[in-house]
Amino acid sequence: MVGSAGHDLGAAESVEAEAVGVPGERTFRIRLLAANASASLWLEKEQVQALATAIQQILVQHRQPGETRRPQAPSLQDFPRYPTHDFRVGRLALGFDEGADNLVIYATDMDAEDPGHPTLRVTFTRQQARLFSAQAEATVAAGRSLCPLCKAPLDEPTHLCPPANGHSEDAVVWLGPPDL
């Protein structure tokens, strides 16, 4: 997958994670803004979380002297109503360009004719990666609370928890609120 892509956005001006909708019915996307193009890459919540984790792992592996803890999640910036590229991701790859000290995302449109050839490529700095990772985690965590036993969303008014044999009220009270 490494190499060329159908559309190379070049260096990103911003890389952001966003959830659209109310908790329980949200859809997730990565918003990319470059000098001459923009892209909305629609993903599942778990994919956004996995990307944030992979970015953190790359940053740890390639840590620079003097790098401090991850920053607070930034607010979303202005983004075009109709991005240049707008698609659901079927395949996503993350890389690290040691020569340029940048991270690279390769995304393939779910409906692409050649799923082995990335639809879009974008590079971003380690600082943008740090900000994206913090923002992605905050975006994912802003949804419904999770059951501390089965990790399934706590739906109102009742939650049938398999590990508690359907009796989650006692288990949740005993364990306390979930750590998010």
C-alpha cells in the first residue's frame, strides 16, 4: 500500500476527529485540510480509536528529546461544507516517514475499483499527530457510558449485562461508575 495514491493531499494543515449525531447514533470522520484540498474520511468509532492508539505507538517509538505529555484536545477548526474528497473508508494504513519526520495516512474508498490502491494520501507532523490523538480519544469518549463489566454501552433505562447474568444494577453499584 505504501507509495502513490490516487490523490495526494501533501502536507495537512489540520487533521481532526469529529463525531456527528447524538450518542448512540453518531458517525465518525477524520477531517483533513490541506493547501488545495479537503477530505472527510468516514470511519467506525473503533477505527478512530485504533488510529489514535496506532499514532501514539508510533510517536513513542520515534520519540524526540524534549517531547512532553500529550496536549489537551483542541477545538474543531472551520471545515468546508463540501470537502474535495468525501468517502467511507474501506482500508486505512498509517506510516511514518523517518526522513521527513512525518506520519502518513493512506485511505482507500470502500467503493474503489482497485481496493489495493489507496484513494488518498496525506502527511502530517508529529505535533498534528499528538493533537489528533488527544482529540480522537476525547471524541470517542464523549459517547454513551460503558458498562465496567461487559464494556457494552449502558442504554437507558436498563442494561442487560451478560457477565452479571443480566443483573447489572448491583454490579454497577458495587464497582462504581466506569472510568472514562
